[in-house]
Amino acid sequence: MNTAYASLEARFSDLALMGSISSLLGWDAATCLPDGAAELRGQQLAFLAGQSHARISDPAVARLLAEAEADPSGLEAWQRANLREMRRHWTHRTCLPAALVTEMAQLTTESEHAWREFRKNNDFKGFLPYLARIIALTQETAQIKAEVLGLTPYDALMDSYSPGLRMAQIDEWFAALAEFLPGAIDDALAQQPALPPAPGHAPKEAQEALARRLMTALGFDFHHGRLDTSTHPFCGGFPGDVRITTRYDEAQFMESLLGVVHETGHALYEANLPEAWRLQPVGEALGMAVHESQSLFVEMQLCRSRAFFRFAQPLLQQELGMADTVSAEQLYTRAIHVQRSLIRVGADEMTYPLHIILRYELEKALLSGDLAPADLPGAWNDGMQRLVGIRPDNDANGCLQDIHWPGGAFGYFPSYTVGALIAAQLREAMEYTLGPLDALVEKGEFAPITEWLKQHIHAHASQHSMPALLQNATGADLSVQPFQRHIRARYLNQR
Amino acid sequence: MNTAYASLEARFSDLALMGSISSLLGWDAATCLPDGAAELRGQQLAFLAGQSHARISDPAVARLLAEAEADPSGLEAWQRANLREMRRHWTHRTCLPAALVTEMAQLTTESEHAWREFRKNNDFKGFLPYLARIIALTQETAQIKAEVLGLTPYDALMDSYSPGLRMAQIDEWFAALAEFLPGAIDDALAQQPALPPAPGHAPKEAQEALARRLMTALGFDFHHGRLDTSTHPFCGGFPGDVRITTRYDEAQFMESLLGVVHETGHALYEANLPEAWRLQPVGEALGMAVHESQSLFVEMQLCRSRAFFRFAQPLLQQELGMADTVSAEQLYTRAIHVQRSLIRVGADEMTYPLHIILRYELEKALLSGDLAPADLPGAWNDGMQRLVGIRPDNDANGCLQDIHWPGGAFGYFPSYTVGALIAAQLREAMEYTLGPLDALVEKGEFAPITEWLKQHIHAHASQHSMPALLQNATGADLSVQPFQRHIRARYLNQR
């Protein structure tokens, strides 16, 4: 046994435990923390982050990595992959000067806080100095990571969210989508039925009971996870203790219902990561694009379907007291209603990728210097007009709407739409063996579907690269074709 | 500024943050944790404990303590007290050989787990090997601590729970109580009215709403704390984020109500500890006896009173829908009903100290070797007969009932009754300035009462020794007289 490698396993296990503790503190902050205790929580999280950083920056880690890599002969395949992931984690976490990391952390904390006010007051000018500084620091970060990783600056930023995702491919996929979607949206809008009325009021408790029932049907294990309430839904916790959240609107239950199944997709991925690798880098989910593919698979491929609402309609009557005059077809029609709109998080499946393409174009231009931060609002509004066909009435509903840039997350947005592409491609591959998924979904038989995902995606964690994982799972490189076929079938009635 | 001292402050601040994180994980484990996630939680807590131990055992800490103590001239009074408390913490946490600490930790974890089964099955013989080994290791621990601290072995054990508490005093106080209480109980039983019927059913949600209202009235700040549900009620969290728990019995609300006010007493102490010293040893609560005095002050001195139920009766009608035929006097009569009973945690205020005296006598005898572990059941049952006047029907209701010994907590029990003595003495002192508390309680005016506690107890944290704190607060050394006067007034109608 490679003793340097063994020592690294022990060190990374400690890092993972620290990460799991931070994750729980984050979950608590979003679901339980009294409003006056934010400062204490900040101290606790900063302490753990500092400890974690000190450990990975220990010169011994660099030495052990070099030693282990020099002679990997005694290592099993998963251990070699683990060593590769250790190196990747180490590089991302240690390549930047401490002063840059500290300034970025302070700046984004302040900026996120300030952004909430600036957004509320529609004050882009107020936010501009923060944005400009964040872009400058991000450029610096990207340049350093690019050199260390041998990637372009934008690819180097994406690598920390979705390893293996490259601008060259995204340019191609997004060009195809920008070509395909606007016309398809025109067609969908022309032929879709009128939006049926909202299916009525449902008490929070009833919605929660329904959510638990659907989560259980989808394979969520409440012995190793929870459902709670937070302002912004998320999937948190840690494998073995996966905690998703939702929020309830008693005036309409669809948002929470579809939010819960989305987060359940994330949760199943975390829950099914291999136990044997649980505290090691190779045991982590492969990145945000694949993670989003799992949530979108459950939400978009499984649940925003006619079959799902045929399955769910009796449950909605039973658990929510929904009127029996509300048909499965009406529910489905609401769930896939297309509408040009200003806000990404409320966008439908067809227009959503265009919101992402806009952000992708703009953040590349901001980072390359082709777009000055001060010119963002105009570029945003023009881009919305060109891509989505609707012009924001103000910056709060325009370039100030997302937390990503105020939080310093450049290179993250593409993951959402790449996830949608992956989900569609996985579905086609799955149907080769399982037959039409709708036939299973309509009967509420989710087990073979989630078992397929577990075997082909979840169980591999980070052992393979994203291209290799998708080749193994689907027999092909990722492309936009399955997603386009899915859109045509669902929204344009074309098979 | 003493640089050694400054360095110690930074180190102890880190230790306190780690403690606060462990405390939150413990709260979560009792209130939220999915049942399948216990192993992960165990790993997280063990990691934090290991980190904490490694830090305090760092030889640099010993050197810094010696340096800071060698020249304390630049330190303020609270800093000198802090240095003293640092030394005390350090001594308790580093004086034992690592092998002993590890064996004790493993043994008590197993033992607590096994005890639940042995208790359920009334199997003392099964538990005996665990008990014998725990006693042997506790003797070893007590011997080492006694030498280092210059105390008797039993005092050395008590010192880690309630610093400053000494066997010589307890012997005296407990002898007086064992002399006074049995006759007083006879008298109380002879003259108390029949137990009124339980005041009826109340839904969990209504009990919780009432609990929040009472907590707020008593000064609990929900901006810096929470109320939740757990199997065993406790006060957890950390100053600034104090989290108490209760459990609800819908068939009767009194247990939860009185449990909540008890935990609120603990919570007020934690919440009012001085913010300026928050992460330092001197900023911690003074020990378990004083902590228990705060919970018992609120529960026994304030709330199990005629005045409290006059205040609370309309709230109970309003929040719980309690029938208006239930009088304040009936509620009060139930709350102070005396009964010889087998289980400590269900015992009334008069018989409770006798349960404690029994445990105190027995654990001293077990540790000194005067009582063989195998002879515990007989000694227990004889002691119950002698002190409480009732003989256990089995060991599950006898010597197997408490978690303390299975958990290795010897020297803890006296704190409960010393807390009751302190609470009674504080009340008398408080009434010198505030006048009869009942007049305030009946009007729900708790603010001057909790303000007095804050000024005289909470705000001093661990700056003074327990005797000094009580001298300052009450002008006298702790004695049993106030408690006896309280018992005579409440139970024997003697003023």
C-alpha cells in the first residue's frame, strides 16, 4: 500500500467531515437559526473554513500528493481516480494567493448583502462598484487558475463547478439552442392551449404530507434525510443525512410540488453516492452540471409529464382535497405552459435555456473585458429582447435578479442548461432498456428508473470524467439532439 | 498586554467555537437527525472532540499558561479570572492519561447503550460488569485529579461539574435535609388536600403556543433562541443561540408546561452571560449547581406557586381551551402534590432531595470501596425505604433508573439539590429589594426578577467562585435554612 496515499486518504477524510459539519450549519442557518444568531453562525463557519484551508494548505499535502503520484502502482482504479480528484481539489483550493481569497470572501459577503437592497431598490448604479470589483478579482482568479490548470480562463472557472465542462463545447451547444429555441417557442406559443386556472388552495400541512409521499415514491429515504422549510429551496446535508427544503404557497401548490421533486432529484444523487468512498473526493458528486441533470431528470423528464399528473391526480385529491373537477390534463397543461418572462427562476422549460445563454454570453464578455460593467443593463436588456423576445422594465427584473454574480459565481450558469441536455440524453438511453418511461411513471413505478440512475450515474461518483460517464451511460457524447427531440415531443407534439 | 495571555485567549476562543459547534450537532441529534444518520453524527462529533483535545493538549498551551501566570500584572480582574479558569479547564482536560480517557469514552458509550436494554429488562446482573468497570476507571480518574487539584477524590470529581462544591459542606447540608425532610413530608402528606383531577386534554400545537407565550413573559428572547421537541428535554445551543426542548403529552399539559419553565431558567442564564466574555472560559456558566439553581428558581420558586397559577389560569383557558371550572387553586394543588415515589425525575419538590441524598451516599460508598457494585440493589432499596419511605419493586425502578452512572457521571447528583438550596436563598435575598415575589408573579411581572438574576448571577459568569458569588448576591454563605423555610411555607403553611 502506498503510504503517502493512505495518509492523504486520512487527511481528506477529515476535510470531508469538516465539510459535512459546515453543510449542516448551513442547513441550520437556512431552516432553524434565530435571526439574532447570524454573527455566531458566521464565526462558526469561518472557523471551520479556516481550519479546512489550513489543512489542505499544509505543505505536507503537496509533498504527499507528489509522492503518491510518483508511484501509483499499488493503487486500485478508484484510488487512482481519488488521487486525481485530491490533486484537483488541492489545486483549486491552494493555487490562489491568500490575500486574493480573503478579499474575495469579504467582498462577496458584503456584496451579497448589499445586492439584496440594491435589487429591491432597482439600483444598478449602487451595485456597480461591487460588480466591477468582483469582476476584477474574478479575472485575476481565472488567470491564475488558467495557468495552473492549463485551461482558458473561463474554463478554469467552470472547472471548479463542473469539472470537464469546456467553453468550446458549450459555445456549440448553446449556438444550436439559440438557433432552435426561438422558433420552437413561437410555434409552442401559437399552438398551446390557454392556461387552465390554478388548482386551488391547499394548507401547508397537506402540501407537506403530499411532498413526503411523492418523495417516498421517488425513492427518498427518510431514515437518511429530511424535508424542511426555507425561503430558498435547496438540497443540503451530506450523503447519509440528505436534507432538502421547500417553501409552501397555500394559494397554489404546484410550485412547491415541482420544487420538491426537483430537490428530490438532487437528493437521490447524494444519497446513492457509494458508501465505500463516502469521505473521499472521488466519492463526491461529479459537479453541478451532472447534479442539475439529476434534479431536472426527475422534475422535467419524469414529473412535468402527462403520465405523472395521471399518477398524481388521485393523490392530490386525497392529500390536498383538490376538487375532482381538476383533470390530470389541466394540471399537465399548467405545468408545461410556455411564456416569455423576465425572471430566470420562474421560467418554463423552453425559455429557460435562453436566460442561461444570455448570462453565459454576458459573463464571458464581462470577464474578457469586451463588456464594461457599467454597460451591463443595456446589454442585458438587448439580449433579453433578442433571445427571449421580451425587454425588462427595470434592472431589478433584469441584470440584478440573480445572486450568482453578487456572490462571485462566474462560470456556474452553463451548468443549468448542460444539466437539461444531460437529462434528456439519459432519458433516451434509459428508454432503450426500460421502454417508454411514461408507462412506468403513470403507474408510479419509479424504482426501475431511479435504479438505472443509481447504476449509471450515482454509483460512479467522481471516478470518471463527465464525458466518460456520459459515454458509458448513454453510448454517445453529449449533444443537444435528445433535448431538442424532447422539446419537440412535449411542446410541439412532434415525434 | 501579556502576550502569552493574549495567545491563550485566541486558543480558548477556538476551543469555545468548537464546543459551540458540537453543541449544535448535539441539539440536532436530539431534535432533527434522521435515525439512519447516527453513525455520521458520531464521526462528526468524534472529529470535533479529537480536534479540541489536540488543541488543549498542545504543549504550547502549558507553556503559555505558565508564562501568563508568571506575570499577570498587566491583566484586568476578569482576565485574571479567565486565566484561572483556563488553568482549571486545562487541568481537567489534560491531567488524565490518554489511554484512560479513551477507555472511559468507549466504555461509557457502550454502557449507556447497553443500559437502555438492561433497564428495560430489569437486568442488574447484566449491567453489573459495566458498572464495576466504570467505577474502577472513575476511581483511577478521581485519584489522579485529586493529586493534581489538591482535593479529595470525590471533590475532584465534583470540581469538573460544579467548581467549588465540597463534600464537607454537602455532608452537612444533606444531613440537615435528611433530618428535616422525612418528618416534614409526613406532615405535608397528612395535611395536603386530595389530588385534583388532571386539567384535561390539550393539543400539542396549543401547548407549544402557550409555552412560547410563557417563555416570552419570562424573558426568553426568540431572536436568540428556539423551542423544539425532543424525547428528553434539555437546554442546548450556545449563548446567543440558546435552544431548549420539551415533549408534549396531549392527555395532560402540566408536565410540559413546568418542564418548559424549568429549561427557560437554564436558558436565561446562558442568554445573559456577558457578551464581552462570550468565547472565554470565564464567560461560561459557573457550574451545574448554579445552573440548576436558575432552572429551579424559575420552576420551583416562581412557577409552582399559587401566584403563578393565578397569572397563568386565564392563559391556559385562552391558549389551551382549558375549562373555566378548573381553578388556579386546583392547578396549584396539583403542581405541589407530594407523594413518595420511586423515580427521581418524577419526584416532587419535597421528596426529590432524598432521592439525591441516596445517590450521593451510594456513589461515595461505591467509589471508596465501602460498597461493592454487586451489593448496590440491596443498598439502594434499603436506602429508599429509609429516606423516602418506599421500597422499589424492581431494579428498573431502583438503581437502574438513572443514566448518570452508566454514563460515568459520578459527582454530578449533588448539584441538583445544591441548586434547590441556592434557589431558595436567592429568593430570600431578592425579596429584600423587590418585596414579595408572589405579588410580581401574580401580575406576570417577571422582568424585575430576571433582571435581578442577571445582575447578581448571570452577568458574573465564572468570574467569582461559587461561595463568593453567593456571598455577593445574598450576603451569606449557602445554607439549608432558606430552603427549609420555603418548604415549611409552601407545604406546611408555616411562615
